Amino acid sequence: MLVLIADELPDICIEILEKAGLEVLKKPGIKADELKTIIHSCDGIILRSGTKITAALLENAQKLKAVCRAGVGVDNVDVSAATKKGIVVMNTPEGNITSTAEHTVALLFSLSRFIPQACSSVKAGKWERKQYTGFQIAGKTIGIIGLGRVGRQVAKRAKALEMKVIGYDPFISQEITSQYSINITRNLKELLSQADYITIHVPFNSETKNLIRQPEFSCMKKGVRIINCARGGIISEEDLYNAIKNGQVAGAAIDVFDVEPPVGNKLLELDQVIATPHLGASTEEAQFAVAVEAAEQMADALTGRGFRNAVNLPPYNPEEYINLKPYIILAEKMGSLLIQIAKENIRAIHITYTGEICKKNVRLVTDSLLVGLLKPSLEDGVNLVSAPILLAERGIKVDVTTSNIISDFTSLVTAKITTAKDELVISGAVFGKNEPRIVDINGYGVEASLNEHMLVLFGKDKPGLIGDIGSLLGRKKINIAQMAFGRKEIGGNAITILNVDALLPVECLREIEKLGHIESAHLIHL
């Protein structure tokens, strides 16, 4: 498998990938035209902010399984297009947290003590002490917009500097923020009206684009100072320029711009603006850390050890994936079994979890079941990433519930599909440590292993039925590995499940369907 390194990264990246048995092509600064010609042969791509992965490029990505951004933001990757094609998009949020938080604090001090301006003045032969009288930050209020990993580390450092820390983030729990002594504001306007310093730590997306505009500036304290080490486009540059000119904002420290490099940007004309060239993560330690993190994540993704920090997958850690893997396998096979028996267009899917599994990250199991449902008809591009999208596009509703009803199994997974004509319900459990089995189909209690080749028969409970099936398969030289039988009453409806060592020919199935008391027969390939 081939991994393309599309931007400049330390050689440790190559070492880790090659040690994992992967082929590496390093082309830092690759142009879009060249990338378009080679992306079809790539299984993975590692990049920084220089390379853009667009929907048009992804049309040629026949083998691509994963893209990893060595850094936090993934705005240079079309995540929606990647998700639709089943490509996992990852980032490395841990490696540069400390460096970005430290750079924020450095800009905080620079804004307060006019350090860049004073330095330039001294180097110009001047000694303007009165002009650069600064402001003490102890006792001041810092407002942090976005309380993710970086925002919380900034809060930690601000608290140590004896600042009052307030924050706004509608997606963070009070349990987390209380650990950092952050006073949460009810809304953004409340934060803006209280803060002496405002620092931004949110991702750039459709919801945060131009998050801070003229109406927001008008809510701020007169003389507020603003820091942005997140992404360009979150603050309206035009409105910031005007807010500085009219005195509403006393100063701004900007590490990121709408267009980089910011050639001709009006903000750079203002003495009140301090600018750095996107240096938030630019420390030797951070660069090395994100390279290692990106390479290790890509190696894990392509060698089947799971995905870390995937932005288009439910969050989980490797240990969680390992613990859930027997249920992930069970769920995918259940989905495949369901659709092969139903042979109808699905209208809705209802999944119920019972027992200990309710305490786990069932989203991984749910998505695996959806993969199993889709794979028999949509083999290419169906995985944990694309399955929910593909079902939604087809108007198929998916419901998930958990139940505390006591059952015969420690953990039970039940899936019901509704078609235009009928319903089909299957329940499965994991026996021992990692043996997935079906334990119920439409109310028939069974205990069937989920092997590669199966024969599922619905019919009547009549003497000689099992013998007739065994004789027919024997004549065809097809060996029966296991058999499970279930019925609701003597002589009533019954189900027979056979695990066989080879895929049955279609003509063999037709002969079985002609046997007395067989109502329907289904060849299953898992």
C-alpha cells in the first residue's frame, strides 16, 4: 500500500510508515495537476496545510482509504466528499496543543507590553519609554471562545497569570470546564461584554465563518484586545480594521489570515496590529510530534489496527475498538444476513442493544451493521464512514435504542428491518471472548455460527426434513459443518440453519426449495 506525503514533514514520518510495511512517496509541495494524476494509486495521504484535497481530486481516488492532516484543522480537505466515498479523514489534535497555547500567551504579553513595536523602536535608535507604557494582565478578564484542547490549555496558563477566565462553548460540559476554573457565559454576547482580552480557539466552518463581525465588536468593552491563533475567516478582517480605527478595539494579535500570506492586507498598516506568519504550531517539538502522530495513525489505519482522531467517524480509542471488535464483527455479519434473507428494499432499520453493551460506544457497532446491510449490493466504498451517508441518501431511517430488560445474554444486539412487505428481526450475541452467533430469527430461538457459507431454510417441522436436506447435500458432495434448528411448536413453523464448507450452486438451492415442507431457502455468503 502506498502513502503519499504531500507536504514537508520530518523524515521520522517515513521511518514509521516503512516500518509498518507501507510504501512511501514523498512529494512536498505537490501541485494539484500532478496530484490528480497519482491520487488513483494512493491508499493514504499525509499533508499539512499546503495541499488541498478537493471533491474533484477525490473523483480519481479509487484506492484511497485515509487522509491525515498533520495538525488540527482539516479545512483544506473536503470532508463531506471524502465521507461520501468512504475515506476516513484524520487530524492530529494532540501534537501542537501546547505550542499553540504558548503562542497565544506570547501574543497576549506582546499586546499588553507593545513588545514588537518597542523592539523596532530601539533598533531604529529610539528610546521611547513613555510611548510604550503597557498594561498589567494580572486581574484582567480573558474571554476564551472555544474550550477545546487548546482553549483549555490557554485557560490553564491564564489562571496561573492571575487573570479571571471566562469562556463560551455550547458543546462543552461544565464538568470539564470546572476542572480549569473557567466561568462559563450563557452566550457569546455575555463573554464579549465582559472581557478585557478575547482569544479565539474554534475550528473554521460554516457556523464559525465571520463569527466576529461589526455587531459583535459593538458588544465589546471599549479598548478590548483580540488574539486569533485559530483560523482566518473567523473574524471579519474588514470589521476588525474598522473597530481598531474607531477605537473600539485597542489592539489585535493575529497569527492567521483569510488569505495567506496576507499581501496587501489593510490590517498590516495599523500600528495596533501584531502579526505572525501562522506560527501557532511552529515549534520543533510540535512539528516532530504531529509528524509522529500522523504517521502512526496512518499506519494503524492502513494495517487494520483502527482509526484515531477521525473527524468523520464517531470518537473512540484503540482499546475501545479492540474491546468492541467481536460485536463489530457480529453486527456486520448480522446486517449482511438480514439483507440477503429479506431481498427487498429496506424502508427502516431499528437496532436495540440490551445488557452490558449499552455502556459502550454502540455507534461503532451500529455503523458496522449498516455496512453489512449495504455491502452485498454496494461493495465499493462502503465502510464505517460512508454507510450512514449512503443510507440517508436512500431515505432509509435508522433508529437505535438501548434496553435494560434482563435477557439470557450478557449483551444482546437485535436488528429489525422493515420492507414494503414484511419485517425481519435477528438477534445476535458474542459467545466466549470472540465467537459471534445468531440466537434468534423472527422469534425462532437458534444458536448458529456466522460462517462464510450458510443456508437458511424456513418451513414446517416435519419428520424426515433434516434427513432429506442432508442426503441432498451429500449427493452434491457438500459437507455440513454445523446445523441449528428452531421451532415455536411441534409440527409448526420452523427454521433450519446450515453452515456448509462451500458455496452452494444455485441449482442445488432450487432442488432444496422443491423438498416437501420447505417454504423458502436462502443462500448466504458472509
